[in-house]
Amino acid sequence: MPELPEVEVTRRSFVDRIAGARIHAVRVGKPLRWPLGCAAESLVNQVVGDVTRRGKYLWLALDHGGLLMHLGMSGSLAFDAAPAVPGPHDHFDLVTARGTLRLTDPRRFGAVVWSPAIDSDPAARLLAGLGLEPFDPAFTGAHLHAALRGRRVAIKQALLGGAIVVGAGNIYACEALFEAGIDPRTRSHRVSLARCERLAVAVRSTLARALELGGSTLRDFRDTHGMAGGFQLQARVYGREGQRCTRCEGSVRRIVQGQRATYFCPACQRR
């Protein structure tokens, strides 16, 4: 699933090329997770403004409202001056004077939804449950500690939920917890303020590193230039079951939490 770094890398790869482009045509393929919410022809002749990100959503501002886009489980965006004929998994084309922005999504859990504004429904409703951005100055150890205090779920599950902080997807949660030295099975309310401060720093540094490396390519992630991410090649615990820990003499262990694989070092990461 594309996580925050992959979505941000995607945004950066086409934002400057599409900004200011006039829409010439819109092609809608098979139904996605939610309906477009407007007549496709109503988007024609509008001009694309800035492209911003909130969590794993992208917001394409238009003359009248905008499009909220989500890549779902398997989606990807490509921006091409001369795209190929749409294939069976190409479900949305925004054809502009500068190129075509195409959403490809084999599983069709992604979405393109029109909204009159990002702070109006349906966009506001879809974004309402998101936590802080990891690079928001308000995301501190104190904020994290306060948010975890009443939760009894494992700390990794709390990070994945997205209601406290967005962007800590499975691979990044594993890596951040390793960096902070916290066992992923630790109950959220038992994580001290000092450990929350380390974890907040670890979440930010892990995601910053992922952005520098172009995100992670575990299956078929590519940005709109067609480039793969490289973070997974530098993962210290994720995908390294049975291998020696990079920090100590222990070995990396794999367990399943909430139907997701968790990787950690039992010797380095304490409850």
C-alpha cells in the first residue's frame, strides 16, 4: 500500500508540471471506491492550481472546487505527455494541456472525489479522522504521550491507526519503533513521556529518510516519472526475519499484529 512517503514523492514528481494546466478532457473508467461526485465534463476547461497532500490524500485545486485523490491499496499515478492507450486497470485520466494524469489501480480501492473545497464535504468528511502530520511542530513527545494515555492497544497498532499521527505505515512504524528502542507489543498507555519523545523523533526521522530515498518499493510503487523507491533497501528490521540485528548480537523476529507483519529485535526493543 502506498504510504505517506510514497504519496508525497508522487506529488513532488508532478506538482510543478501540472500546476496552471487547463483540463481538456476527463476519462472515467471502472468504478473506484467512491463515485467522482460530479459530471466529468464539468471539469473540462478548468485550470489546475496547487497540489497538496493531507495524510495519504492528494488535493488538486481547480477553478471551482478540487479533486481529492487516494491511491488505495495498489494505486499509482503517472503524468505523461503522451500516455499509452488506457489498459484494464487505468480508471481515471485527467487530460491537460501539459499532459495526462492517470490513476492506475488494479484493486480499485483508490478514489478520485470532487469536492467544492477541501474543508467542505465530502473532502472534509474523508479527512476528519486524520491525526497530525509527522512534520507538524505540534507533533511532539508530549502530544504523543497524551494521545496514548487512554489507549490499551499495542503501540504499533496505535501508530498504524492514523488518528494520532499520519504516515507511520507498517514498514515505517516498524523502523521507527526500532530506532526508539520500543517493543511493538508494548501497550500504548505504558509508554512513558521520555520514550514518547524518542518515538516522535524516530517517526519524523524515519519518514524524512524515506522521502530522501524516494519511498519504498515492496511491490510495484513508482512515482509519476516511473522511478522506484529505495527505502526498503536500507530497512534495519523490516523484512529481515532471522537476520542479525544491526545494533546488537540478537536476531530480528517476525510476528503478526492486526493481520500485518511486524519486525523487531527483542533484545534492543524493550516493553
